[in-house]
Amino acid sequence: MKLATIDNGTRDGQLVVVSRDITRYCAADNIAPTLQAALDDWENCAPKLEALYRDVEHEAVPCERFHERQALSPLPRAYQWADGSAYINHVELVRKARDAEVPESFYHDPLMYQGGSDDFLPPRANIPLGDTSWGCDMEGEIACITDDVPMGVSKEDASAHIKLLMLVNDVSLRGLIPGELAKGFGFFQSKPATAFSPVAVTPDELGESWRDAVIQLPLKVDYNGQPFGRAEVGQDATFSLADLISHAAKTRNLGAGAIIGSGTISNKGADGGPGKPVAEGGAGYSCIAEIRMIETIADGEANTRFMEPGDTVKIWMDDAQGHSIFGAIEQEVVSA
């Protein structure tokens, strides 16, 4: 099924069930007022929401036109937002650009940071930027929403806790990252508000494109109206979402509504080296930092600038028939 949160003037919005083609919706507040409320009682709410989804598909209930611009992020705020780095190719490029080795542990022990979860951007909201020197970058990712996950859950059991999937624009301020990491205490100011796709979907909606807790479809990123990234999510993934859930829950429970991100989707080139731009027949990139790292490795310096006011980004995913699955994140950078 497909779920969304409509802006109704309240902080957490209104839960709605969305048709498979993302054109219609029916309010679900008689089942749960918000998505978080549904997740808190998922065992009871999920079957009722599935029944309503079938009714929406069969046009057996009154529906309204679904406009993606009216949607908030499926969870406008969450108890937990932890972002991993499932694509070690991205880390390898960043390290190589500064002549640093990738520690061997990175290949079996995922990187993860705890992001700000109290204020997510709606998928069509502007990205406010206070200073262009901060190096504003998009990061196209996948994320899952879990139910209650027990501490110490195994990788094998973690998949069952994935209840919903979303797309992500994990906005990063690259110019602030080095200073923060140098303090030895991780990201904070360099990771502003994140945006998620208009629609969250249950894994079964992906059919054969959901395998081993990894989506097997390309993530599409356009930058200023031009194809920028078409990276295959199921390719070059060092870790699955189940791996990342298990990692996050090693020493703590994860509460219902926890969001776990994949990190930037990143593919190697056909020859095993750095990937090429879409215009050159490659899969392109899901963030600007990656092409800058490739430029640095090849030419000794980066030539592609980071995002500035007026720049736009669109992130979406189509199924095998070319139909949008999650709706699109479409944002413009503006001066704060």
C-alpha cells in the first residue's frame, strides 16, 4: 500500500491512503490520525489500512485528487533518523581524493550518524541556505521506516521490521563538515533538515524489485532540469537496509517510526573505476560531492560548484513500466 501525510495545518498532518498511481487519496483518520499513530499500533492498523487501500484501488470509497505539493514528508518529524553509508564506493572516492585509505572495518561495520529528526522538510519545500560558502549539496538516498525493533536484532530478522520505504534528499553542507569532524564529535550544523518523498510504500508494492532488503531499481536525480544521477540502488550496495537496522539496534531498541537511511546511492563505472556522468553514458551521481571527488582525482581540483540559490533538484524512482512509485522530491535552494 501507499501512504502519505497531507498538510492540514497541524504539526503532524493527516494520514491518507494513496492510490497506486499516486493520483487519488482517501483520508485514513478513522483508522489512525497520523502515520506515527499507525506505526505505534501497526499490528492493528496495517490490516485496516490495507483494506482501505484496496477500496481506493477499486474506487469503492470517495477519494480526492492527490497533489504532491500538498504532502508533508510522510513523517513530518520522527523519534529517530539515523543515516548509514551502504555504498562504500562513495566513501572510497572521498578518501581517495584526499589520499586517505579506507579502513578495512568500513567493509563490514557500517558508518552511521544520528540526524536531526524534529523538523523534516516537505518534499516540495525550498532548501534554505544561509551562506553559499557552506557548500550546499543534495544526497539522493533510500530510507525505511521500522516498527519496534528489539536491541540486538540479527540481520536475518531485521528485514521483518521494515514496514515502509521512502526516498530521501539528505541535504549536506560540505563546507561545514571538515570542521565538525575535526572536533571528533560528528555532524550537527553540517546536516540541516532532510526531505523525504511525498509517498511511503510497503515493500510488497515493489514486487520483484525488492530483494534482500535492497531496492533493485535506479534512483533518478535531475539537477537544474538535466539528468544528473541514474544510479542503480541494487548495484554496489555493501550493506542492505536490514544490515543497517541491525547495526543501529546493536546496543539499543529502535522505537516504532524509526527512519534508517542508506546513505548516498553510488555506483562504480563499468570498468570498476569511478562512475561517469549521465551525459557520457554513465549512471551519474546522487550528490555533487562525488563528481567533485572524481574531478579532484583526475585533475587535481574540483570544477563543479555546490548548489546556490536558484538551483533545483528532483529525486524520484520509476517502476519497470515507467510509473512513479514514491512521487518526487522537487526542491529549490533559496537564500535563508
